[in-house]
Amino acid sequence: MTSSESTFVVGIDLGGTKMLAAVVDSHGQIYGRSKRKTLPKSDRQAAPDVVAERMARTVRDAVDKAGLSMADIAAVGASAPGPVNVDTGRVFRVVNLPKWDTYFDLGPVLSEHLGVPVYVDNDVTLGTLGEAAYGAAKGIDDVIGIFVGTGIGGGIILDGKLRHGFRWGAGEIGHMLNYHGTIKDIEHFASRGAISKKMREAVAKGKSTIVADILATRGDDRITSGVIRDALAAGDPVTQRVVKNAQQGLGLLIASVVNLLDPQCIVMGGGLVESLGDRFLEPVRDIAFEHFFLKDDADKIMIVPAALGDDAVALGGAVLARQRGGG
Amino acid sequence: MTSSESTFVVGIDLGGTKMLAAVVDSHGQIYGRSKRKTLPKSDRQAAPDVVAERMARTVRDAVDKAGLSMADIAAVGASAPGPVNVDTGRVFRVVNLPKWDTYFDLGPVLSEHLGVPVYVDNDVTLGTLGEAAYGAAKGIDDVIGIFVGTGIGGGIILDGKLRHGFRWGAGEIGHMLNYHGTIKDIEHFASRGAISKKMREAVAKGKSTIVADILATRGDDRITSGVIRDALAAGDPVTQRVVKNAQQGLGLLIASVVNLLDPQCIVMGGGLVESLGDRFLEPVRDIAFEHFFLKDDADKIMIVPAALGDDAVALGGAVLARQRGGG
């Protein structure tokens, strides 16, 4: 297959609630996007093959919107929110989707639907790849991506090479452990999910009237990144405390990873980081730097917010498609 | 430079108290060894150039003992117990040696002394490389070495490639952090140094008469790996407790590293592991496996004791010399 500036690839980001496809050229420019809910309203228990068929349609929609046809598409790169065998396109399982509790050959099935080669990788890995190709770590080939959401996911690029692991299990950065007293995953302290849980408990106990007020005003009892941002802005002491704990956890997590791997760049993503921005990252950075074992050139280690927002994973999928499939 | 079965290289392991050189053929066979104290008795404050001159003599002694001359030696691989720029042979510092508190160009200086190319890398990295080439991880190119001593050092080989880090700072595995309550390095719980310190405190407080007796019998108040082994064999409850804590710390450290990097093999080395053997590793392994996030094929991850003993680092130096210098 010859490489050409004019060929396009499609990246598709499969999440637990929605999917996003993007048609991308060789410069990372997006020519067409399409979104769809992951599961049909009529069937919340849909099996993986239903999800795959919806992914194929979403890819075709994005290609239509770009004014192209599938004949213009060299390859597709798809993400899955779970461990993936990148060589075969097999997704081991997707925890968030009820019927995807065993393996599914997403790559081959999508390829059958679309008539082009389809490559699959983990979503956080592709988000990191997207940021390294076109975002906050553009041009850097030594990047750890840390995406803070309900849990905490990690993507690893060392010396320009994605690290997938011996069992395709690398990058579970939120499941690095605390070993003093009770054993807990870092996710337990430092994820948006952990912050939300602690805030909800405080509301239930009547300890935070500010958060209760914000939820009442919004008419939605979910504690999202936006609620956390608003509660911080209103000076809610409970929120300040749990966010500070999370920042400490993330700072120490980064220091641990730097002391182990000494990467050039750490990209921090996810709704919470994007919502709170550098104000959230500043203390994380300070705590991390304070705990670097090697102090030499510590200021050359970048700890930066992700830049591509919702497009990061789809753009990473496009990079995967281009690297593996040409185009 | 042509590669030939008949050419030899020398690996030299520089420690805080002694150095060991070995002449090695392309199969990892050792033809001659030589040892020397790192610092001369007459000058405990000797500068790095004195140490380098002693290293050069130790290399020549080993070559003599192998019945060879320096003309038979293709290259030398030397270790240093500190961060090293492998491209230039510069050692940033050696914490254990009083006058080596700033950088020293060990590679170029040794090469000048010996008249052959000299390559330098961190000692734990070379120990891991030695075990991967000729020892417990023979033939495996995806290995994390964890060496438990006064501190805890790590060596990283991923997909056949040594990981040195952006600042030559990778592998400080003992400085991964605990983030619950007081912030402490893993070394603080899980090193032989930490075990010895806690045992010494117990002796000072009169809490462990067994350890006090062992020390009195030996006529030496240092709590070595041998003392720990004897105290365990005698059923000393204090020693059992602190060793159990260390095993838990090491098990969780391994689980954290596996959850992050998913390597095929973890090699555990250092005096304590070698002295206590698999009896020490069995609970470490159980705790690690229990905390793997990805359970699939968990039993395919090897957690094994180092096999090369005191020769590991020198053999790793030989591998480095062969990889970089030919021979």
C-alpha cells in the first residue's frame, strides 16, 4: 500500500454511553464527524455485534459527512474501553457494557462490515497516541497519558513505541496500589469517581449545603466535573478537601511513574482536568516534582493538560489506522 | 567490527565496598575473575579517578587470570551504582562514595586506561540485563529486575529494549510512593535495610532476645541477610513480623508494576532474596497475583529469584560490551 497525502482514515472512539467517529487526513485534520449512542434505546442489553453494527454505521455517517465514500478510506482505527489484543483486534471484555462480558473480535467484525482493514486498541492508549501525534505532547515520543474519570486510565508510549504489555494488560495506572495500612487502588483516592462519591456522602450527611444547592439548581443529582468546578468556585470546604486529596494522590502517582520510567511528558486528561484546567494541575505538578527521586533536569519533565478534548481517542484511532494500515 | 565466537569482553561491577571484574565469552562463560576493594585502605576519601584506576587494574587482573591479554578483549562494560548517561559513559554521582558527589566520565577515563571501548550503565540495569541474558530470565526480553538490599533498585527491559528514561533516571523502583497517610518510599517498608533497621530497634528496646543472641554469637552487630535468615529459622516473632511487612510491600510493588507495564517476568535479586530463597518469594508472589488487575493469564507472569548471584552485574556488563562494542 502506498502512502499518500490525499488518503483518509477513520478513527472511532467507543465509550460506555456514546461513540464518536472522525474522518482524518494525514495532518490530523478532521473532515467529518459522527456520533451515536453506544446502545440502542430499545435494547440496553444489546450484544457486542449490535454495538459493532452501530459502529460501522457511525463510521459510514462520518465518511458521508466528509463528502467521501468508503473507497477513499485506507483503514479504520477503533477504540474499546477494555483490554485489546491489538494483533488480532480481539476485545477481551468491556466492563461498562452488560453483554460484553467476554471476548469479541471487534476488528474482524468491523472490517467485514466496512470492507477496509480495521485496527483496534484500548481507548486510553489511543487517547495518549492522539495527544502525542496532534495534541499536548505533539512531536514527543515518550509520553504517559493519565485520564481521570470514573476511574483512572493510563496510556504508555516509550521511545516512540506503544507499551501494550505481555498480556495486553499495560496501562492500568489507576490500579497501582497503596501499601500502607489498608490496600487501595489509586483510583480510590484520586479519580473523579472517588471525588464524586465523597461529595455525595457529604451531601447525604448534610455536611455540604453548597453542593446540595448546586445539585438542586441543576435539577440533576449526578456529581459531574461541572458540579465539582462550581462547588470549588463557591468555596465549598468539603469539595476543596476531597479535590486536594485527589491532587495529592495524582501528584504521588506521577512521581511514582517518573521514578520508575522517567518519561519526558505526562499528559493529564479527562473531564475533571479539562473542566478545572491548569488550576487543578498546578498543585498536582508541585507534589509530583517534590517527590521526583532524580532532581537533575526535573523541570524538563512536562506535566501538561490534554489538548484534544473529546476528539483525542478518535484521532488516536486515526494514527493507529495510519501506522498499521498505511494511508 | 566483526562478531566472532572467539572474542572476549570484560564486565566489571563497581559496588560501594568492592568491585568484581569477569572475562566473559559470547556464551556467558566466565574465564577469569578478579576482585578488589572499591576504595584503598589508605584513602577512604579517594576521588573517582582513583577508583577508575583501580577498576582498570581489576580488569587487567581478570584478563591475566583468564590467560589472555588486553588485545583479546573487544570491549568492557562497567557498572556504576548511580544514574549514568549510557551514550557518553558519564556517571552523574555515586551516593555511597564520599568523593563521587558530582559527575565523572567513567567510560572515557577507563577507555583511556585500557585502550579498548568501555561502556557504562547503572548496576541494577546491568544486573537485570545479566539475568535476562544468562540467568533466571534467560531468553526473555520483557523483564523487570527488582534488587532488594539497603534500598530497592530496579532494572527495566521492555520488548528487548533497556529503559533508561528521558533523564537517564528510570528504574528507581524503590522510590515509588505510598500515598495514604504519611508519604513514604517503598524502600521504607520493603528493603533489607528497612528490615534490619526495625530489627535493630527491637533489639535496642529489648523486644527480641533471639536476634540479640544471634548478634552476640556472631560477634558482629550488623543485621545482615544471614542474621535475618537465622532469626526467621529460630522463629523470632519480631523478625517474622517485619519480614512479612516487607513481603507485603514487595508483593504490592510488583502488582503495581504489573498493572502499569504488564511485563512477562519479574526477577527478584539481592542478598535477602538469595539468602532466604523461594521461601521468601512465595508470599510475595501470592500477594502480587492477588492484586493483578488483569486476571487473564496471570499465571503466565513469572516472579522468580535471580540466578546469577554476585556475577549478575559483571555478566550484564559483558552483555552491554557485546551489544554496544561488538565482540
